[in-house]
Amino acid sequence: MLAVVCVLTGCGTTTSAQPTLSGPGVLTLENAKPPAPGGEVGGASTEFDDADDLSMWTKLSETEKDVDRITKLDVNKTAKGAMYLEPNTSAWFDVFRGPYVYQDLAGDIVMHARVKVTGKSAGWPKRKFSLGGLMARQPNSYAKPNWVSITVGTGEKSGQVEVKYTQDGSSKPQELAVKEGWVDLVLARVGRVFVALYKEEGGQWKVGRRWPSTLPDVLQWGVTAYTDWDSYSTLKKDADKGNAKQVKGTPDLKLTVDFVRFLRPELPEYADPLNDASVPDQVLIKAMTPAGA
């Protein structure tokens, strides 16, 4: 892959060049394959039809010894055939930490979920940065957090998909408007590239972001939700104190997850998913979303 990137982006002092739409290095729609279901990672998929499905998921607060910022977590109880999660006041931003349940998985992954985020009353959450969705995180990275996420809910404004890459404790988020209701999310890694995609109910898949990454082979892949950033108040400038205790506030988020499915993506070696001339958006969507999704 490194050699391919060198060819596509230019090396040394030579002029960088994008591949032509019909030349070598371009993955066409007809040659792209949807990710493969089943196999090793397929066994981690969870439909949440049975309360025992929760046993497949691990709380980060337990494995890495942190404050448990989850108010309520169950499967096929509060919401039939779904995981249900209510976070307490919390944040995933820079070195701040929030709720997270996950599975350890290795290699190239497509994580696909159908989620719904609301406030505790009808509609979007009322508190800023109340978001729920998917995350892939480097284990044991409290000191210098490294993770990528795609979440939906209320960011700076209500009705947003937030795509975010946090590298060594520095978060770079981007918000994209989305309609209220169920949203399909995909977070995927192929090679050293991460991609985030989303689809509103009844809509079409859209590419949220592509990122280069140097994260290790084994990551925590899972579900997150957090809420009520404003209640951190002066602690926004003191992450150590903010992480050390449960901040009192006004949490306002309910996350329902219909399913989480894991698949293996397949890209030919010549394709560079960081380069949208090599892998255009519609081709990336085909290669990173399950067939028929």
C-alpha cells in the first residue's frame, strides 16, 4: 500500500499527479466489491435479539479502570431487539473520556450499525455535544488518546453527524447535517485508512470522512454515547479533574442500536482510498457498505 500511495501522490521532487479516470490506479464501480460478511469478524456481529448478547461487549470503564459514566445499559429490555444505552454527563473530546462498550478485533474491519439518538424527551437532545454511535480506539491510550468515531445527535447544533479523529489527545471533529430518525453508520479501516459513512432513513449512503491512520492492528471496536458538555464548566480546561469523577449535570441522550455487524473490506492493491480520484466516493461506498444495505 505504501508503494501505491507513493505512485499516486508523487515522490521526492517530482510533480504529484492524480490518476486519470480510466488509467491505472483507478478502482471502478464495476470492479469494486462489497465487504465480505461472516468469517472471524462476523462472529462478533450482534443483532441484540437476546439479553445475553450483552455479554459479548466489554465496558471500557471496567477493563481500563475508569469512572462508569453509563446510567443504563441493556439489551432486548428497554428497547425490544436492540441495545439501549443512556450516558451520564460525559465527553469524548481530546483527553476527556466517556462511555464505551467494545470488542477487540484485528485487521481490516467494516463496522455497520443502525442507530437512533433522541433526547430524554421527544426530538434531538437539548444539551450540546450529546452524541451516540461508533468508535474504533487504540487500547490503553488514556495518556495520549487515539481513536476515530462517527456519531449522531446534537453537536454545536442539533441534527448532526459528527466525524472525528483524535490523535495523541487532539480531536478534530466535523459536523454534517442529518434528519431525525434512524441512521445507518459505517466506520471502517482498510490498510492504514479509516473511513466514516452514514445514511439517513430512506436516503442514500454518503461519505463523511476519510483519514490516514497509524493505529495498531488490534483495536477496540464498539459503541459510544456521551452528553452534556456544558456541565463541565470550568473543568473544560482541566481534563484530569474532569476524568477523575462523575461530573454533575443534565444528561440528555438515549441511544438505541438495532444491530452491530462486522465485515471484511476488500480493495485491490492499486486502489488508494485516501485519493478520491483513485477511489471515488460512490466506489468507496460500494466497497465499504454491505451489499443491499
